[in-house]
Amino acid sequence: MPNDQGFDEWWGYKNTVDEAGYTAYAAYRALAKAHGIETPKLWEGKKGQKSTATGELDMKVRPLLDEMIAAKATDYIKRVAKGNKPFFTYIAFSHLHPPEKAHPAFDQTDPTRLGLYADLIAELDYRVGQIIDSVKESGIADNTLIVLSSDNAAIFVPALGFGGSNGPWRGDFATPPTEGSMRTLAMVSWHGKVPAGVVTDEMLSAHDWYKTFAALAGASDKVPTDRPMDGVDASKFLLGQSKTTGRDGLLFFGPDGSLMSAKSHNIKVWFRYSEGFDKPIVTPQFPMVFDLGSDPGERNSLFSDKMDIGWMMEIIFPYVAAYERSIAQYPNIKPGQEFTGYAKTK
């Protein structure tokens, strides 16, 4: 639980909002009772204490969930801001993730919105606004970095009639390693520190926030040095002191934890790929190479009709080689494996 991993307190659900739909099935209710399975709950906990259930997680609470999350978050922000001490808040909204149901205040309440997806986005915008307002009302806007991002790109679910669009990028969440699976936007705001109105295509990964936050908080000396850290420090880029993030390449891994693709700038190489959750992971006879600049849809593997692009592999392979050397020295930890630290090297 978060309170066992460094957080002072938390509120939410344990695993996934999928579970909100469980008790809607009569079969689940019967089988859960027969097998002694606890029905999905909302939880809260504090550091040094055991987390406890505070209510049911079901389709009755589902449409109200993000309202509750925003209320808990804004209450926390206003409360700790009075202490005049630095703090970190991680707010994970439940939209947009099925099973979905619109909040009554947003359920077809605006004639310019058509359908469930638009209503959910409208509420999400509103809840983010509540968070930003709480920061301003607490008087800490000039000293607070706000980051909004997503963990994956959109996926269209025809049966539910929503899912968003990934624009020109191929695929969606279920088709790694397409750009439509991994490429998402991020927005950063820090009044008086991060230049306003900047739009950039510079590459940044979720892995990079750790080192970046540490640098902005003056705590880079606390970043572990006894293991490889996958991120880069992009703090100078955010502050407008550098034109680049410091990241010019990215490795992408599949659901089995193994490498699927690598890219640098507009060069993208697929080593493996999948066409959907119900499709196998395919290893092509030869890596597939794409130019994202002219082919954002990743439709034309350059090696299919050109043989003079081997130099692109020379750009990509150093990233792969560095990763291979890294896991040889610091093997990935397997699920359930006890980890006591890496052996010290001279």
C-alpha cells in the first residue's frame, strides 16, 4: 500500500477501477460469498498504520469517484500547505477507464457535448481545475510545480462508445510498441518558473520525473547511486535554461518485461510487436525500421524497399547495448523475489 512505500497518507482503491463493476454480476456476488472473497472496497491509510476499508467500490460510487478523489486531494493540499513544509501529492483520477458512468452533474448536461466520452472529459477538466484552484487558494502557486500526464495513450472500446483518438499515430494502448500505445501529452505549470505558452515535441519519459523532481527540490543527492536509474534530469529544460530535455532515446518494453522497440529522435525500430490484447507478440524476421517524421502511422518499414538505411541501426543499437550491459550487472528483479540490494562493485 502507498503508506508502506513512503507516503504519509492515502485514499483510494487497491488495484484497479475495473473492480467497481464486479458486484454488478450476480455470479460474482454468489461466488465471492461462497469462496469468502472480500468485495471491492475504498481504502485509506496513514504511515505506520494498517490501511482500512472505508466503503464499497461499486457502480453506485463509480460516477462519484473522481469527485471524491478531488475532494480528498484538495483537502490535503489546503491542510498541509498551512505547515509551510515542502510536500508531494500524487492524484490518480479514475477517468477514463471502464467500467464508466458519468457524474450526474456532467451526464448530458451540456448540448455541445455528445456522448459519454465527452461528458467524462468535461468532468476530468473540471476536477483538474479544482486541484489548481486549491493550490492558488492555499497561497502556494508560486512555489508549486503541477504536472498533468497520462500513463498510456487512448484505446477505443466500440462496445462502450468511447475511447478517444491518438491522431496520426498508429495503434492504441493494446498494440505495443506503436506510438498510439505509448505517446501521450504532458503539461507542466509553475508560475514564474516554467515559461508559459511553450509547446514542444522534445522527448520526455515518465521515468524522468524522479530525477527531475529531485533536482527542482534541491535533493539530487538523495537519488540512489547503487543501481541504474532509467530517468534523466530535465529540470533545466522545464525552467527554460536548456533547449533539450537531455533524453534523445527511449526503450519500450512489453507486457512480458522484454524489449519491444527503441527509438532515437524520429528513428523507430520494432524488435517485436502486437496487434491487440488478443493477438500474439510477433518477432519479425528482421527488425522493422520507421521514420516517424514522414510516417507517423508506422506503416512503411524502411527495410522493405530500401537497403541503404543500415546507419539507422547504428544510431539505435547503442541504447540496446547499454541496456544489455546494465541488466547483466544489475539483473531485473523477478516478481516475488526477495531483494536485499545489489552486490557492490569496485
